[in-house]
Amino acid sequence: MALRAKMTGILLPMRIWDVPTRLFHWLIVLLIAVSYVSISLADGPSAGVWMRIHMLSGETMLGLLLFRLAWGFIGSDTARFAHFLHSPAAAFRHLRSFFRREPDTQVGHNEAGGWMVIGLLLLLAFQVVTGLGANDDGSTEGPLVRYISKDTSDLLSKLHGISFNILIAAVILHVVAVAAYAIFKRQNLVRAMITGKKRLPAATPAPRMASPFKAVVVLIAAAAIVVAVVGR
């Protein structure tokens, strides 16, 4: 018991995020930026090119979301929804101690961060799904427009635009929260998502990491579904 207590005070680097989860995170960041820039430039003389880029960005995001959905059930421990999705009460308890400076001993997402991840994934999914049936009242249409009425497509187009603004607001909130953790709690969450490692007490059990081969298989399956849906 005394040895365990002594070991608890020793901080050692531990791998908590696998490569697929980290790649998903940063690719989504990139795709949101591409989607924002492309739709912003789609009113100019090269509107068709930028809309094409916008659609490819959305279709790529769809594939990544399908991958993340599957990875949330069969991936590494810290990537699984069951690992980081706690009760709302647990999230509120965590937030009550937000301004208390303390070492980061969390393996994966904390109780509040898990809900933010779920919220962002749902917003991204809604954005992608509405985009599949959206149109720009011009030459660009989502791949599923041919299966729905014009009124339905127009509604999806409107919702697509509204949800994108909500998504951007949620992303800004996420960035502010990460910055607040760095300022108030001295916890560098960005570094962990880049390197995959945190310094945690030596007695902390290491999370199980899934096979990279499994990730490749899941990604190929997700890409095949996207190709079937968009017809490319």
C-alpha cells in the first residue's frame, strides 16, 4: 500500500490517444476550414470550382464520421463512447471544480469534454446529412437531391446553412474551453492530441490500444459506404 501511494506521486508519459483518433480530430479541423473557405468563395467567378471543393470536403467528412462512429464502439479504450460518455450529473460536478488548479489525471476525455465531443459529432453529422440533399439554386446539387422533392431540398439547404453557423459557434466554444483549461488548470489538452501522450501518475492503468489494421479496415468500409451513397 505504501509503495502504491509513493508510485501515485510519480508522473510518467502514457499513451492515451491512438493515431486514428488523432488523425480524425485534425482532419476534421482541416475539413471544417476547407468547407468554410470554399463556401465563402463560392459567389465569385470560380463558384463552380469552389462548390466542387465544398462538396468533396463534405463527402470526406462523411467518411470520417462513419469511421469515428464505428471506432467509438470497437476502437481503443479512450476512443470508445462507453469510456468517456458519463452522466450529465458527472459533467456538472466536473465543471464545478473548473477553476481549481489541479494536475490532469484524466485518461481520455473528462466528464464534460465527453459531452462536448458528442455534441460536435452530432452537429457535424447533421451538417453532412443536410448537405447531401441541399442545392444552391444553380448548377450544384447534393447527391441525394434526385431522390427528394425541390421543396425538401430547399428546406435541407436552409438547415444546412443554419447548422453550419451553429457548428462554427460550437467549434469556437470548444477552442475557448481548451484555452481555459490551459489558463486556469494548466492542462495542455492540445499537446496530448498531437503527441498522443500525457504525463500521468505511475499507478494509472494504461488504456488498451486497438490494432492499426482494424482502423484501416474500418476506414476502407467507411469509404465504400460514401462511394455507394454519393455515386462516385
